Amino acid sequence: MFGQTAVVALALLPFSLAQVSEGFEDGWDETAWPIYAPDCNQGGAVSLDTSVAHSGSNSIRVDGAGGFCGHIFFGTTEVPSGDVYVRTYLQASKALTDSHVSFITMPDAAQGANKHLRIGGQSSILMYNHESDDATLPDLSPQGIAASTALPAGDWQCFEYHLGSDGTVETWLNDEAIEGLTVQAGVSNDNAAQWTSGSIVPEITGVYFGWESYGGDTNTFWYDDIVISDSRVGCTGESSVR
């Protein structure tokens, strides 16, 4: 077993078949997993935590400050060129509130320069958000809110999502699909009207984990056992590299 970030792929295969996997057991490689804080960085912090972990001994801790400039993330640009599947174990110190926040952000070429596809919360539930047009998945109606779910705090959660090259979005929390966070051919989602009214098909160029608050909310998140691949790993799937 190796502790450093690795791309698991045969030399002659295209990168779209690669897998990035990290458990931070050999520490935090800041070259492979750099800090990301576009525009400003005031108050947030990223560190290796040797006292809290989902597996092994280490995880990455993100202390997120309030306000947009309190944002801070860490992550990688090593993402597949087609379908993207991301699995991370995460732990939030506090429950999400009604305020809009993000704990994953992804530069998205489909939205234009310096715009992001964001995953976080609002109205106390998990949601997606386009930075460019502020569209949300699900719609933040009472029905849309009910179709998503809260993120439990104080314990490790397995969070997974899939972004398809055809615009598919699938999301799982602890192996359970989230109806309101699903957009897929042949699957009905009456609470995705805002999301599907546009023509944006994500073209992400990186995946970054952390915290961004558009109000005053603060939080601490831990991340461990991250896998980025072109196929689903699942919560019990072993990272090829630890």
C-alpha cells in the first residue's frame, strides 16, 4: 500500500480510465493537493489532522470562516475527461443551516471563465448550485427541499456524486440515492425545473473540498478516503491507494 496520491492506470490507457485515490496516511502532499482560494483568502485554514480520521490515522481538516473571503479549499485538477465520479468521506462539525454554503467547488468551463459548479447547502439541505446563473438543484420550493436531505453532523458520512458527459447528475449519501439531486434520462425529477431550464452541461477541470459561506456561517469539515474516477467506487469500495 502506498500513502501518496496516485493515478491508477495502465500506461497505454487514456486518462479517462484513471483513478485518483488518497487517504493521507503519508501526510498531506500540498503539491498534489494544493490550497484553492480564488480571489481572496481571509480567515480559512487547511491542515493535516492526525487525531481525526475515517480510516487510518489522518484526514484533512478545513476550518471555514464566515463570508465569501473566508473560503478555502484543497483539491486536484486530476479529473477524468468524460464521466466523473467522486467519493469522499466527510465530517461536518455543525449542521448546515438555511444560509447558502458550499463544501465542494469545481471550476466549470461550461459556465465560463472563473465560474464554478458548487455542492453545499441551503435551507438546511444538500444542493448543487451554478455560480453563473445561480440555478439550484433541487428547486428551493417546499417540495424541492423535501426531495433532498440534511447532512448529518458530528460523524463520518460517505458522500458520492456522478457528473455525466450528457448532463447526468447522480448523488448518494451513505449509499442512498438522493431523489432531489438526480438528473438523468428516464428518471423523473419534478424538482429540477430551474436546473434543467438552461443548457449547461458540466465540464469540470478540478475538484476542491473545503468551505465557502455566502453569509456569516462558519464550520469545520474533515475529508478522508477520497476517490475520483470514471466509474462508481461506492462506500465500501476500496481505494486502490491508501
